[in-house]
Amino acid sequence: MESLPDILQNLVTGLATGSIYAIVAVGFTIIFSSTQVVNFAQGEFVMLGAMGVYMLTTWNWRHPEFAGLHWPLPVAVLLAAMLAAVVGLLLGWVLMRSLKSASAPALIIITIGASMLLQGVASQLWGKDAVPARAFTTAMPFDAPIRFHLPRALVGPDAYPVAIEWQQLWVVALTLLMMLGLALFFNRTLVGKAMRAVSANRHGAQLMGINVSHMVVGAFALSAALGAFAGATIAPITYGYYNMGTLIGLKGFAAAIVGGLGNFSGSVVAGLLLGITESLAVMIPGLSDYKDAVAFVILLAMLVISPNGLPALLRRGKEAA
Amino acid sequence: MKRSAFFSSTLCWALVGLVAIAVTPLLVHYDIEELKKPLLERQSYLLHVLSLISIYTILAVGLNLLMGYAGQVSLGHAAFYGLGAYTSAILTAGPSLAQHLSPLLALPIGIVLTAAVALLIGMPCLRLRGHYLAMATLGFGWIVYIVMRQWSNVTGGISGLTDIPKLAVGGLVFDSDVKWFYLTVVSAVLTMVLSANIIRSRVGRALRALHGSENAAATLGVNVAYYKVLVFVIAAALAAFAGSLYAHKVNFISPNSFGFLISVELVVMVVVGGMASVWGAVVGATTITLLFEWLADLGQEYPAFQDMNGVAYGLILVVVMVFLPAGLTVGTRDLLLRWFRRRRPVPVPQPAPREVTRV
């Protein structure tokens, strides 16, 4: 039996990684609902965010005598997000052109090709080693994790404290902020509503005077910028490397499906659940080697039980009750 | 359909193919002196590449049945390939077994096992419309890959399994590149014949019908789910067969030959070749295998190019899919047709005299 602090500690870690899966899942959802394309380059946007921030804040261009850029972090994060948005824009434009002529597998291959291209360019530019990105807050009170002890009566006298890294707090807080911003964007702004209109009914939206191709390309840029933000916030914890996006992207994809593909709040909840399950599953003896498989097992199980995801399952349960 | 004309063209192709197959090793060994020597490196490499192409052809032809005719995508097809290879390897050379089977027994066991797994995955996912199979196979592919990497006392972990015995049928041991060349090419041709027969049978017609419209097919009495599952299981079984051949050919397997990238590569072969055509799958398998070998070759010649493989491959994928979305065979044909039409004024089609058909 694992001790309570262990469980709590893993819960904290799971919440942070789950937040990233949630953002990536939302990115998938944005693109999928406007184009019906599953974008396998989604993880690469996360990588671009992480490596972009690393390049602008710490990287010394592989020359020891060069001191590096050391730009302020908010500027670096914004620029990295913009870089990813531009890449997303290009990808969206390319896909937009092929949307009518190409079959579904051909579109998938375009996104996979783009992902390989981006990974290749990243490994050329920044090398293949994992690099630590700068934490968001490094000054005095933030340099050490918050530790708190659970009541001794509960966990025994020599239990160690639960530690929460400041960066983990940043990840969760920024994720919440981004989700709030997205909700506002899609419900309150004209552009957001137009995007929703396009995903609800393409032709209808076009008839109402919405420029569909602008919205589709915009959806790619938005989704890319989101992914880059996620990458910039998680990189100080997981380190950044050129192919970090593959697994993060695919697990986010799993979350998007578990959340019911095309369902925003479903993706967020599924992403968080996936992260937490994954880090709790590690505690089961013998399972720690198979941590990366957890998300895919959940994906398979979900497809067998309820192919339209968690929301459909809950609805079914409600109807049955 | 004029059956006689069709058969003669098939026969023609088969003959051309057989002659080409029989002659290739001779061409490779065109020098008599060369024949006396042990196989030169370059020659055995050529035969090896041709064998690889044949193995990939088996995989692509199977996947093409699923993608081109049932309209479903498998994004984890390398997992079935890997299941076949690993079943063969574990049963014939696994460190966890005290007693090993002969390759000839392990091969069918791998195929049956893989087909059973495919049945389990396919049944729930193919009942529904949409690309659920793609998502399920994607997940399944990763699970298989991770298990291959982590279950080290059985699968050998990242370093994989070595000393897999050569395939032997009776007294005939497949121990040279030439023998493997013949074996793999004959297997590939048999797979193509099998696939062509499936396409032209009741199953194939049902598949094409449901690809066109599932509702219409169901109305006409086609058991949509049954046929989709059937073709998925066939594709998986063919992949397992290819995997088993691969394991016994190279005698060494590791998880990286069966990862997500290989699954993608297989889908690419089918799409680049052109879906819904047996020859398209062959063209795709050949092009992509050669492209990979060529990129690897370039990398060895120019060290600066070594890490550019991914960039080049990704770029080629995007460009081909954007400009020839229907694949190389169909796409090139269409391009040529358009080109010729532009140069020659198109004659105004006259209504053909109505044929009197006897009912």
C-alpha cells in the first residue's frame, strides 16, 4: 500500500502534465471541428514553444563565447507563440488548399509530413539533446518548491512532505487562464463565434458572409499558439527536445477522443484525467515501465466501451438511471 | 466486363512479372566471375533491398485492401507486422523459452495470433461509421511498441532479439540472399494474386459497395460490419506474415522496426502508390523503400545530410500529397492526360450507337 503523501505527490505531477494534455487536446479539437482533419503536427507546436523560449532566453547558439540572448521571459514566450502561430498558419494554408482534392489519409499524411519536417528542422537548429528551459519564476521565494506536511496523526511520524514546484503551479494556473480566455473568445467575440459557425456548418457560415478559409487558417494559428504556450510552460519541468512533441501530441489526441472529439470541455476534463491516471498508475508495482502506454490503453478501452467519448458515456449513464 | 480481354492482360502481366523475377538475380550477377566469388557486398545489398521491397509489398497490399476498398485507415499496422515478427522470434529464439519451435510452426502461430488480436480490436470499432479504427489502431500500435521495448525478459527490450533461425522447409534452408529473394518475391506475388482475387470476388464487390455508400450497401443486404472486420483481419494476417518473413530473413529484430513511424510509412506507401489498386501498393512500397535506402545512402556519403533524412522525407510527403493527392500512379496518369489534352484538341465525343444487349 502506498502512503498518502506519495499519492498526493503523484496527483500534483499528474495535474501539471494533465494540464498540458488538456491544452493539446483543445488544440486538436479546434482544428478538427473546423476542418475534420486530425492534425498530427499538434505536438510539434508544443515543441516549438519549448525550444523557442529556450532559444530566446538561454541558448548560446552552440558557441561557448557567445553569451546568449537572455531576453525577458514574457517577450520570449510571446515570440515563441507567434513563431508557432506562423508555422500553424502555413500548415493551415497548405491543408486548406488540399482539403477538397485530397482523401482523409492524404490529409493525415500531410500533417505527419509537416511534423517530421518540423522535428528535422528543430534537430538541425537546436541539436538533439534535451535542454532545460528557464523556469518562469526563479527569484528568492520561488526557487524552492512549496513543501507541506500532512497531519502526523494521519500519515505517521516520519512521512516526508508533499512538494509542489512553482512551475507546476504556473502550468495549472496558465492552463486555467487559457481555457477561460478561449471560452470568452468563442462565446463573446465576433471572430470566435464565426469560427464556431464554420465548424457547425461550413456552407451555412459561408452564406452568412464568413470567410471560411480565413477562419480555418485562423484556427490553425490559434491552435498552434496555444500549443506553444503549453510547451513554454512545461519545458522547465520536462526539459525540451526536438521530438518531445510526438508523445505529448498523441496523448493529447487520446484525450481529445476520450473527451468526445470536437467537445471542448470534454477535452479539458479528459486531458486532466489522463494526466492524473497516468501518474497514479506509475505507483502500481510493475506498471512504472509502461507509463507511456496508459493513455493508449485508456484510449482503446474508451473506444470499445463508448466510441464517442466520456460525455456520451455519462449521457448514457444518466439515461439509464 | 470482357472476361477474355481481362484474363489475357492479367496473364500478360503475370508472365512479364515471372520473367522479370527469374531474370533479376541473373542481371545482378551478370558477371560470370562474380558468380564464382562469394556474394559481393553490393550485390547482396541489392538483393536485400529487393527482398525488403517484396516484404513491404505484402504489407502495403494488405493495408491497401483496408484503405482502398473498405475505406478504413490503420495507423498501427506496424504493430501487426511486429506481432508476427516477435511471435516468430520469441517462439524460435526467445530467451524466456526453454524449448524453441521450428520457424515453420512459428509462422502460422504468429499469423493466427495476430488475426485474433485484429478481430478483437476490429469488432467494436468497425461496427460504427467513421474513423474509429484509425484511432484504435493508433493506440494499439503504441501499446505494442511500448510492450516490445519494456518487457525485456521476453522481448529483449530495446536491443531486441538476435539469433533468430533461418526458415527451413524440409531440407531446403533459406540461408542466402538469392534464396530469400525468390521466397519473398514469390510471397509478394502470391499476396497480390490473393488480393486481386478478393477484390474481384463477392467480398470485393461488397467492399466497394460499402465504400461508396454504407447505407446503400446495407440496403442491398451487405453485412457492412462483417466485411469491414473481415478485410481488417486479412490485412493484419498479411502483416503478420510479412513480419515473420522479415524476422527469419534478417535474424535480428528490435522495436524500432515496428514503431509508429513504420505504421505511417505503410500508410504513405498505400497513399503514394494510389489507393484501391494492387499495382499502386506495389509502386508505393517500391518508391518509399527505395527513397529510404537512397536517403540513408546520401547520409553515408555526405555526413552533413545524415540528420536531414527527416527533413527530406517530411518535405517529400507534404509536396507529393499536396500536388498529387491521388498518389503517384493515378496522379501521374492524370497529369499526363491533362498535358496531352492541352496539346491535342479534344474531339467532340459522338454519342455511341446503342449496343443491343441480349438479356
